[in-house]
Amino acid sequence: MNHAQLRAFHAVASEGGFTAAANRLNLTQPAVTLQVKALEETYGIDLFHRRGRRVELTDTGTALYSQTLRMFRLEEETDDLLSSVGGMRRGRLRVGADGPYHVIGVIAAFRNDYPGLKLTVSLGNSAVVRRSLLDYRTDVAVLAEDDGDERFLSLPFGRHRVVAFVNRDHPWAKRKTIRVQDMEGQPMIRRESGSATRKLFEAALDKAGVTPDFVLDIGSREAVREAVAAGLGFSVVAEPELGHDPRLVALDIRGAKVETKEYVVCLKERAETRAVKAFVATARGLAEDGGA
């Protein structure tokens, strides 16, 4: 089995194209193309469907990619272990999060303890981040829900109330609170279906028998904020995530107590990895100190 060919395949699968893969590997595109072609010819298989400049994995390519994800992540972990003997002076940690607001505190504390480690943070909704953990694209995550999946280890370390918010021209803008019953039939902006906050709030609406007019679903908190600021409706958010935007007004919600919880999440099988274990310990320390 040719390691260089597998690395070229893995880069193309990860980047979605040969040019991007070549840039990642510091090779020319023809060199990467030849490596992948040689791998396909060696085993008599097709790994990609070519779609112009983009490529899509075949069924065989998808199966192989699931293996190379683990293979190259294990290679990186082995390098991290060998280069961090006597303390984690080197290495890398990939962190996933469903928003920047809560993960940054843990990142700051972790960096203070382990300044030699390189960190990357990728953002997405809870479903996307969990998939990234399962695919070994991230090592550990900070999420607003524990979905009970036994493949994951989840450590709670903070909680935040959910508030409603409107723009300053909204009829509710002069109020301090809003009843959940007042939301019946009112235009509401929602996050996409994988959002933990959306799931929690819709459960509270169902319990109260209230149905707003869901006029728009948007895939990021920032986009929801802009839609509300533009007067398209109201929305809800964990209080620390609203920030200090003079265009918006926050309202306490009466009649439905909704709180998000923050969890540090990793695959159980990777909980003893040195960098992951250290990150979890940092989050645990913040929780004990009341810093989350």
C-alpha cells in the first residue's frame, strides 16, 4: 500500500478538488492527479466522480475516506505524543463548536496552560459538529446539548437562559418581558433544524400550545440577528450570544423557562487522548470555578 497515494487521495477527498489538494500538500496538481490515478489503477477501482473542477466520492471512495480519516488522525496523534514527552510543548487540537461565544473562554484558558499547542476552531450547528467528531475531523467540541448518544462523552460546564429579541421599532421594544402566549401567530425567525436552541424553544412552544408564524429559517446566529434587525420578526437566543447590538432589544420570556446548557463533548474512544483529556480538564476547572 502506497502511503503517498493514500495521502493524495485523502487530501482530494477532504478539499473537494485536485487543485485545493495540491495546495494543501505543497505539490503540483499533476503530481496529485497521478498519485490518485495510480491508486485507482493498482486496485482497479474508481474513487471519484469528476464534476469539472470539483469531485465527488464514489461509494468505494467514501468507504476509503472513512478509513483514511482515522489513519491520518492516528498518525498526527502519534506525532503529538512523541513530540510532547515531558509536557505538551507541541501538537495540535481541533475544536468544534456550535457558536463562538462559549468556546472562547475555554480556548483562552487552555492556551494559557498549553501555549505550545496549535488550535483550530470550526463552527457549525450541533448536528454538523457531532458529525465532525464522528468523522475524526475534530477532536473535541463545545455544544449546547447532550443528545444522549452513547458514543460521546459529555461534560456539562455552564448554562444560560434563552431570551427573545426584537428590533427597536418592534411593538414589543418598550417592554422588558414577553409572554410566550403573546408569540402566537407572530412573525418569527428561526435557526436551521440542527440548532440546539431551536429544539429547546420549540419544545417549550409545543408545551405551551403556541405556534408563531415561522417566516424564515436561517443557518447562523449572525444571519438571524440581521434578519431581526431588519424588522422581519422576533427570534430567541441564549442571552450571552445576543451581544451588545444597539439595534436590538432583549426581552425576558414568561410562561416558558428555557435554558441552554454547555457541554464539552468528545468521542468516548478518544477521551484519553492527551490533548483532549487536557481540554476536558480545563473546561472542568472553569465549571468548578464558576467561570463558564
